Amino acid sequence: MNRQRIGKFLGRLWNQWRGTVLFIVFIIIPVKSSLADWNWVPSGSMNPTILEGDLIYVNKVAYDLRFPLTLRRLAKWGDPEGGDIVVCFSPDDGTRLVKRVIAVPGDVVQMRKNVLFLNGRPASYARMDSTYAKYLSSEVKDHSIFRMEDLDGVSHPVMSIPSVPAKRSFGPFTVPDDCYFVMGDNRDNSKDSRIFGFVSRESIVGKAIGVIGSFDITDKYQPRFGRFASRLR
């Protein structure tokens, strides 16, 4: 009797929700896996470009098309370029990361005291507009140095925290074929290619192109309306 009741209950439940379940399984999951995705950012390794609590939009067909839920490539039409913000898997532990491409296959990359060199040429650094740091806490801003970094024609904000022990010099390294050197814009608080080495092309699954929404996870999830529907650079 109990089995019959349970069976009837599950049958009614399936009839009520099967449309939603099938939509999720056959539409939402494949789309998120292969076409477009959105990811919450829990850490500050990409400050000031991306903040903790940002919901970023990821274009998963920026470079190729993959079979849903796998890394198997069905078609390819491009590769990441220097300056792109990409979503990739760490070769260290498989963690999903958001980092900036600093060097592509064949490039020689080096850093001296937080100054990047690409193919022997140093990046140029200029004063950063304060609006980039608008949503950072006063404590972070008071202990950080901000600059606009121009690396091979791509300009974007970066920051450093002198009081934090970090790897500020390395290389020179030549990026192997089918690999990339990635870093966080928060140069002194980012686990990136300085730690785990080069990232394979296969493990790069999309390009982060914008912020859908943003909530300050350090202050009761207050919305940062100024970041809603904004583009990343």
C-alpha cells in the first residue's frame, strides 16, 4: 500500500514538473556547457577589473564549439589573444579560474619587480582612473597601488599590494605550443601561471566579456548597480 502511494505521488510529481526538468536537462545544461555561461566570482584575484560577488557572462563560443559537458571540441574558429579574460581550468587541481591571458604560444614572458616584459619589451604603466577602484573597500585602496598596464597594445587596470609576500619576478619563459601564460590583475594576490605553470589551450573554455550583476559579498550582499550590465576590458 505504501509503495502504491509513493508511486502515485512520484507519478503526480513527474507530471507536474517533467516539463521543467526536461527543459533544464535538454536546454539549460547544454547551453551553459557549450554556448554561454554565467559564473559567480568568489575571490579578488582579478581586482580591480572583476570584484568578489560579480556575476560574469562567459561566451563559450568565442573560440570554439564543444560537445556539452565535455572538453571535446566539435569546431574551432579562433584562439585566445593577449589581454583576453578567459575561463580555464587550473592544471594544478582542476579548479575553474578567471584569468587574463598575458602571453600566447611563442611569446617570451618575464617579470621584474612587478613590471611585465613581453618578447623583451616592457609593458608601459600609467595612472589609473579612480573609477576602476570605486567599489573596493577603503582598506584595500589604502594599501594598494593601481596602474593602467599597456602590454603589447592592450590596456587594462592592475593592482599590487606591497605588504603582501608575492612572486614579483620570474622568467624569462617561452610559452610552448598550444599553451598560454595567464595572470590575475591583482598581481600580488593571484594564484596563476607563476604558480601552476602554463595553461593548455584545451582547458580554456570561454571568454569573460561582461558583468551581468554584482553584489558586495563583504557587506550584506549590497548590490553594486553601477556594475550591472557592464563590459569587461
